[in-house]
Amino acid sequence: MDLSGGFGHVTEATRYTETMEPRDAIQTFLEGNVFAVVGASADRQKYGNKVLRCFQQNDREVHPVNPRGGVIEGRTAYSDLASIPDKVDGVSFITPPHVTLAVLEECAALGIDRVWMQPGAESPEVIARAEELGFVAVTDGSCLLVVLGYREN
């Protein structure tokens, strides 16, 4: 899916800057192969479940992350990013900003540099930290459900 919208091709070498166009950050995020949803929920009414299902509906490899573990939408839910056996390319956050901030540090330690803060997961402090860490970060209020096209099922 080309989301460049005339802003040019985005490469893996691209990193977050204040001037990065939101569409470029989205395209770079979606170029990954393996994703994690931090804040995944077994409750199908919650956005943490809908975002997970949206990745699945779009044939994306995705791992739910929830501190309680278990199984969500047929996938093993991991208590943290470090427990996921695959190399994760991008993390989608559906968490309160203070949780997002803490997990950004885990992302950095694991070499994950693409993050998408779903609406409500961001704050000025979180955005500033993502910039300091050099992440490609979607922080403009864009919703993965809209971009990829979520279907309720």
C-alpha cells in the first residue's frame, strides 16, 4: 500500500523528525513484517482487540501484548515485548500515555524503532521521548483501523 501521497518514498533509514509527514511515518510503519499490539484485549468491544483483528484482517503477522497473557483472537498473548519469539518491526499502542512511555524504553532496548500511538496513547511527553529515541512514530491521531480498513466481524 503506497501512502506516500507525493511526499516521496520512505526507506528503512528514515527516522522520526518533527518535520516527517504523517503519511511517511505511516508508510514506513506498515513496511514492517511483524507487529505487536500493546494493550491487546480479549474484549471484542475494546480498541485493543479491534486493532489486533485489523492486523489479522489485513494478513499481517501480529502478536498481542497484555500483562495477563492468555490467548487473544487465537494468538498467544505475551506479557511483554521481550517475550515475543519473533523480531518485531513495529508496535501499535492502545495504552494510557504513562504505559506507552514505559514500553517505548523496552522498544528501544529491543531495537524496535517503529511505533504507532493510537489516539489516546500519546501525550507531549511520550511524543518527545519517541523523538529523542529516534523512532519512526505515528503520533498525529491517525488510527490504524481507518488506514487499513477495519471490518467488524
